[in-house]
Amino acid sequence: MKVDNAHSEDELVYFLVWMICLFFGAFLFFLLGTFIKRSIKLRTQRKSEDYQKITDDVLFNALFGTATLEESLQHFNSFQHDALLKKTMTRSIISLHRNYSGEQRKLLEDFFVLSDLADFSYKKVKSRGWVDIVEGIRVLSVLNVHEAFIVIRMLLAHPSNYVKKEAFIGLITLKGLKGLEEFSLPEIVIDDWTQSCILYQLRIRHFNSFDGIHHLFESENDSLVLLGVRIADYFQLHEHYEFILDLKRELQPKYQLSFDSIRDRISKNLHP
């Protein structure tokens, strides 16, 4: 009996020691993992800061004439183009492109194309994840890479509605409403947010013509009809006012309310 008790006590001690070792090992593993993760994060942060300095130096020298475009490209190409540098440079170009106009904006667009940064965005467009695809579309369209029009047009057939909406925005960003003649209009609902993005791009792009708006008016997609009406109203396209006032088509209730509001406003402006 005493032998059995002693044996049980030995097993209990062994179990407790094993549990303590397991707990201590898990603690060390967690501590080591946290240290490695933090170390990687700090190293990436320092690297990102270094790349930002490189980016600022290259782009500002090009923008303010300290260096020619060719010299700036050579300077940029002297560094190893890893993904973080490409991402940092692209982000800076987008930010500066938003704040400058004229020749400086064109210079940023040329730099983006003549470096390998455009290829980096093309790869995103061709990736499998819709988040990367959307990012690629935005960068290529915002930076006026017109050669990307055909690639983006193909994405209107993508399984993801997010990609389809971004592709639609991107195509209009590149060519305005005239570009509507070059592809079939999407059948999915173009929601208010997407429509507001299109209105914004049309406003900042200063397109000289709104030819092609009739494709929206004639669409079987009620959300696109409303988009056309909103564009005509926002940009005061008076030549389309009578058409809007005479439009007899009944839209779905969620679009009809907005359409009626715009039509009433137009009617009051034409017949005060």
C-alpha cells in the first residue's frame, strides 16, 4: 500500500514539474515571439523613415528644378527597389500629385511611368486579392496611366463587385464620360459612394466634354440613370435639362426620390 502511495506521489510530482516546464516554455516562446515581432516592426519603421527621406529628396529635387527628370530617375534607380521603397515612393507621388497641378503634376506622372512603379501597380491589378486590385486601379487611374485603360476595362467582368465599381470609377477617371463608348456599362448597382467618387473625379479632372452622358440616360440600370442626372445637375449641363424634365421613365423607389428632387430643382431654375 505504501509503495502504491509513493508511486502516486512520484507521478503527481512528475506531472507538476512537467506542467511547470510547459508553462515556462510557453512563456518564453511568447516572450521571444513578442520581442522578434517588435524588433521587425522597429526595423521596418526605421527602414520606412529612411525610404521616406530618399523619396522626398528625389521628388522635391525633380519638382523644383534642382535635378532633371532623367537625373531623378537615375538617383532613384541607384537604390534597390524592394516592395517597401516602391510603396513609399508611390504613396508620396500620389500625395504630391493631389497638391500640385500643371507641369509639376505631369512630371510626377512621367516619373511614375518611367520608373518601374507603374509595373508594380500593374502587378497589383493582376493579383488575386481584390484589395490589391482596387489599390492598383486607383493608383494607375489617378496618375493618368492611359495605357492601363484596357486592363482596367477587363476588370468590369471580375467576380467582386468592389473591383467592378473601382474599375468603373477608374475608366471614367482616365477618359471622362467619353470613355463610356468603349465598354459595356456595368449591370451592378452603382451606389451613392461610388457616384460621389465619379463626380469628384470629373470635377478635379476638368474634362472639356461630357459627351457620352446619354449612355447613362439610356441605361437599363436605374442607378446609372440617376448618376447621369446627378452629373447634369452638378455641372449645370443645361442642354440636358429638358430631357430630364420630360423623362417619363419610372425608376425604382430608392432612385426615384433622388431623381424627383433633382428634377424639381431644375424645374424651379428654368421656370422660377
